[in-house]
Amino acid sequence: MERRKKNGLSALTEREQEILQLIWNGLKNREIGNRLKISVKTVEAHRANMMKKLRVSNAAQLLKAAIEEGLIRFRLA
């Protein structure tokens, strides 16, 4: 049986999805850490893991990929 690589929403953990949403909301790593009661280093590690999973190299590409994959929830004003 062929193993398929997970992508999109199924590739990200619940915590990564939570952090992704906070990044989308404009929070900085320190603010995310404070809100979630985790260290800035942990936030950075989650961000790096998301970028690796979505095969991107910066925050703008991360958000673009997240939108394309349907990982970001947003409302139009």
C-alpha cells in the first residue's frame, strides 16, 4: 500500500493551527507565547515546523499557503 504524505490541514497539529491563526491575526511571536503560555522559542519552533510542512521559506509565503490550503479562517468586513 502506498503511503501518502499529509498536506494542508491534516499536516498541521492543533497547536500549529492555533499559532497559524494568531499569526494571521497579526500577533508577534512574543505575544503568541504570552497568550498561549509558552516560550518564544517554542512559538518559533512551531512556526519553523509549519513552514517546513507547507514548503515555504518566509511568513508571507506561510500565510499565502495557509489561505490556499483553507487553513486560515477570516471574515470580510
